[in-house]
Amino acid sequence: MRKAIVTGGSGLIGAGLCAALSEKGWDVASFDLKPGDGPARHVECDLADEASVAAAFETLDWAEIDLLVNNGGVADPVTGPLADLSLADWRKVVDSHLTGAFLMCRAAIPRLKYGGAIVNMASTRAFMSEPETEAYAASKGALIALTHALAISLGPRIRVNAIAPGWISNGEDLRPVDHRQHPVGRVGRPDDIAEAVLYLADAGFMTGQVLSVDGGMTRKMIYAE
């Protein structure tokens, strides 16, 4: 049975990833501060803390893994005006996404099998922004740079790719216009991201790449009416 670690496995996208991988026969561990409701084994972990990451890998006690998905991090991209953004709040966002991915990769690489894969969860906010999202956008953009750097350093033994999700929802409180603005005609669902992860787990000729899974929104030109 192939083994996968998913960080942030209790969140919207993470829970979907854990469920999809489990359904495909993977043995899945979720590294998160919160336990999830799905089939994955919960391992308590503060991704931004070096000692916590090390302890989580000791708790899991897997000698080999096949897939690491760096999905965890602070979910809310809006941190307020930059003039009011404290260094502590900046670090909270950046450390949870970027430093967490670094710590997880460093710990996982000796355990990843030849032909194994790392998938980093970036965001379309690495390419486009709303106001007052500087910390989140910076961390997601840096994740993309980390992805291609790791792909070159770790190849050919390990492939490293990233996914840039767009608007992903569980379907609650959505308006018809929310769906219509997407070229594919709907807002994204967690299983859309899970399908991309499953693809990248076995895409043997892909490394250093970023898949935008956003219903076409980053390719849509918008004019003021």
C-alpha cells in the first residue's frame, strides 16, 4: 500500500485530498493541529514549528513514503492594510505556508521512495491579487519558486510540482453569478483539487510545474462596465 502525508488534512481541500487518496487505496496521514473526520490517520503537528514537525514524523514512524502534499497553512488570505500588518501576523501566514513546506520537505525527503512525489499547494493568488493579501500572496508565490528549485535539486529521484487552486467551495452560500463568472460555469470543488493531486502523484514526466485548477479564471480578461 502506498503511503501519503497530507498537511492541513482537516480543512476543506485537505479533507477532500485525504478522502480521495484513501478511496484509491493509499494509506494516508494528516499532519494538522486539528483532527479530521475522514479516514486519514491524524498526527498532531504545528507546521511552522521545527520541533513539532520532527515529533510528528517520529509519531508516524513510516520508514518510507510515496507522496507528500504540502497543503496546510492559514486559510484566510486577507490580513488588512499593510501599514497595520504586524511582523508577528506576517510571520504567522508565511511560516504556516512556506516555512511549513520547507520543514516538511526536509523531513520527508530521506523517506521518499525513488519515484516519489511532492505536491505543494500554491494558489492563483500567486499570480493575481485582491487588496490586503500581501502575506498570503507572497507565501504562495514563494511556494512556486520553492517547487521548481526542489524539482531541480531532487531529480530524478523525486518529482516536485505545485497546484494553484482558484475558488474552491463546499457549495454553501453560492450565488448563480459566482458560478457564471467561471469559464467552466461553476465554482471549484475539493474533488477538483484531489483529481489534480492524484494525477501529479503518478505523472512521471512532470516536475517543476504548476497546475492552475481554477475553472479558467486566470485566463479571463475583465473590463469595467
